[in-house]
Amino acid sequence: MSSNVGTQLDDIAKYIDRLKEQKRTTEKCISDLEKDRSTLEERIEEMRRRKDELDDRLRVEHERLQRQERTIHQVCVFIR
């Protein structure tokens, strides 16, 4: 009977060790995923900044084009 109890305790100890190892693996996985998410958030923010800068440049270039078109139109009207 006592050898059976000893075997059961040994099995329980091994089970607990496996659970602890699984816990460590899960914690590392969580840590890695959080790092990846943080990196992605930084990249997304950088891309938003770049998009905003491009939007500003595009707006300026559209305004420039409109001024050029108005000037061309005015010159053409003046020449006639």
C-alpha cells in the first residue's frame, strides 16, 4: 500500500513539474506575442505619420497644380 502511495505522489510531482514547464512555455509565448504587438503598434504609428506627411504633401501639390492651371487659363484669356 505504501509503495502505491509513493508511486502516486511521484506521479503527482511529475504532473506538477510538467504543468510548471507548460506555464513557463506559455509565459514566454505571451511575452513574445506582446513584444510582437508592441513592434507592430510602433510600425503602425510610423506608417500613420508617413501617411499624414504624404497627405500634406499631396494637398500642397494639388494646390500648386490649381494655381498653375489658373495662371495658364488667365494667360490664355489675356492673349486672346
